[in-house]
Amino acid sequence: MEKFKARVMNFWGYRNLYEELVMKDIKLKYRRSFLGYIWSILNPLMIMCIMVMVFSHMFRFDIVNYPVYLIIGQTIFNFMNEATNKSMWAILGNAPLMKKIYVPKYIFTLSTVTSSCVNLVFSLGAILIVFIVCGVNWNLWMLFIPVILVEVFVFCVGMGLFLSAATVFFRDIQYIYAAFLTAWMYATPIFYPIEQLPEKLQWVIKHFNPMYSYIQQFRTVVFQGICPDLRLIFYGVVIAIFMSVFGLWVFSKTQDKFILYI
């Protein structure tokens, strides 16, 4: 308990740096962009429109309110994609600063995931627009959405810590992870109904794909207006905690060697 308290106090002492790193990431993303933060809304909307035309007309998936179904899966998965991809370079990208002064190294990864989370919050504006245009029925269970986003955030922090530490020692991870993400995307029912898959594959996705849990929770509160399946919530919380603990453990065990490889 004392060790945890000391780490919290240590983080609090560097909160200003943490805030500056988050703002730097956000500003760099939209630097010299005419529309700036508006792209956080326009980009997912444009991608959604293209995917709706492709998958609802060419592949003819019979899903009620398909644009809503699609943008929910697209937004959650894209957040994970952006947060983990940027986290891979959180340590290497800040190597000059780490060589000059002492800074808790995890703060770079945490700020990277947080900046992606801020972009996710902006993207919720696109979801709101789609909800209004498609006539989604509002319900009280939508208040559960922030809990789902916290689950995804904690999961991404763990993934980010693991990837940022691993990339310091093995640069090839960027190529392996890119291929893995492609497979992960197709193994997640973002643009297709999971019922289209064989039952055995459905079972594998439901039990071994964390993104399915988070996306399905979101869709349940929006489409059905009820509490998500408690098993989905439990799985989502447990895998998020497990990933964050595992990522922090790997990061803590290796961080003292970073200076030898950056």
C-alpha cells in the first residue's frame, strides 16, 4: 500500500509535465490543419459513409440502423489502434529528454494514451451526429457509456506500457504488430454481424477478443436500452485490469535498461 501511495505521489509531482505532453501530442496531430479539431468529427463520419456504402449495399449485411452499428465499432477500435500504435514510440520518441533529466518513464506512455483518449472524446461528436440523424432512441443506460470508455482506456494503458517497453528492445515489433492489428480488426465484428461467422469462431471471438466485449457493451446500451450482459462487463473489467497490471509489470522490470538501447 505504501509503495502504491508513493507512486501516486510521484505521479502527482509530475502532473504538469503529463499535461504538457498530452497537449503537445494533440497540437502536433492538428498542426497546420485548416479545420483542426473538426477533423476528429469529420474523419470518422467520412470513413463511416464509405463503409456503409460498401458493406450495406455490396455485401448486404442486414443490420438495423447499420450506420450506428458501424460507427460504434469503428470509433472504439480506432481508439485502441491509435493509442497502442502511438505508445510503441512513446519511449524512443522522448529519448533526448530522458537522457537529460530524470522523468518517470511511464508518464510518456500514459500521456500518449491519454491524448488518444482526448481524440476519442472529440470523435464522440461524430457518434452524436449519427445518433441524431439515424433517430436513435435515447435511454438512461447510455449513462453507462463512460464506464465502457474507462474499461477501454485502462486496457489500452496496459497494452501501451507493454508495447512501448518491448519496442525499445525489439524494433521489429512495429511490423509484427501492424500485421496483428489487421487480423485483430477482421476478427472484431466492426462492420459485420458476428452471427455471420461459424459458431466455433464466434465462441473464440467472444472469449478471447477484448474489443468484442467493449464494442458489444456499447451497442447493447444504444440499441437495446438495457444493461449490458454482466458477463461482458466482468470480462471487460478483468481483462482491462489484467492487461494494465501485466503491462506495468513488464515496463517496471525493463525500464532501467532503456537508457542502454535508446
